[in-house]
Amino acid sequence: MDKGRLEAFSDGVIAIIITIMVLELKVPHGDDLTVLQPLIPVLISYVLSFVYVGIYWNNHHHLLHAVKKVNGPVLWANLHLLFWLSLFPFVTGWMGENHFSMLPIAVYGCVLLMAAIAYYILVLVLIRLHGWDSRLARAVGCDVKGKLSALAYALAIPLTFFNHWLALSIYVGVALTWLVPDRRIEKVLVE
């Protein structure tokens, strides 16, 4: 199967996810800076989630650029990833509205972990389709950064109940490591 429809559908879903997140930002009543103060946690959670959705979109784009075709298992693996990404608006809003309390931060981490696992599954299904000796497989390699990110989420989730600010800082730290674009796929495609 051609990959074009999968790319278009995924791009559309991700655009909707970002739209839903921004629509959750409520305009304050008032015209001075003091009315913004209660919204600071909501804005911070929005920025963090916007960065995460952007990271997934960027990596998904590179991933699909490296493949020639898709099949049924790839479509389902992609839907699995989109499902977890579609929960970002909910957990983002819950975390921000509750001023970064423990349970919303832990659930946010669960969604981050599941999205990371879903992305990893998508990569594996694509590699299986294209072969373990494909350019994609060479580009992904052993994916240390992806595995360490998932491990960080898995450690931060229970840590939330002991120090939720440290757990939140782990989520921010992982996002910051992914802001530097992953050039593995680009390097292999240029070869």
C-alpha cells in the first residue's frame, strides 16, 4: 500500500490534537496581568504538551519519509500511536487545571510512556515490513535515546507520588533532549 494516505491522516489527527489543546486555553476576564497568574500552570502544561506533540510529528514525518510502503499492521500500529497522542489534550488540561498535583502528573506520565511504546511498536512493524537490513533499520539502530526516554517515563510515574516536581522535571528533561532533532534517518537517506 502507498503511504500517502497514512501520512495525510496522521498529519490531520495531530493538527486536531494541537487545535483541541489550544481551544482548552480559556481567555481570562480582565485586562491586567494579575488575571493571567491563575493560568500559568495551564499555559506551562500546554507548552510542554505542544512540544511533545511537535516532537512526535517531526519524528513521525522522518520515519515515514524513510519507508516506501505500509500494510495493515502498520496502519494499526499507527492508529495505536495516534490513540495515545489523542489523550494529550485531556491529560494536559487535567494537569494544568489542577496546578500540577500528583495524580494528574502521574497519568500524564502514563500517557507519555504509552505514546513512546506505541511509537516503538510502529518503528518495529515498519522495520519488519521493510526488512532488518533496510535503510530504516540501519537508521534506527538500537534506538538508545527512545529506550532511555521510555525508561525515564517509567521511573518518573511512581516517583510522582514522592516528589511530583521531580517527576515533572524528568518529563521536561526528556522533551528537551528531543528538541535536538534526531538526524539518524536523514543521514541514512542521504547515503
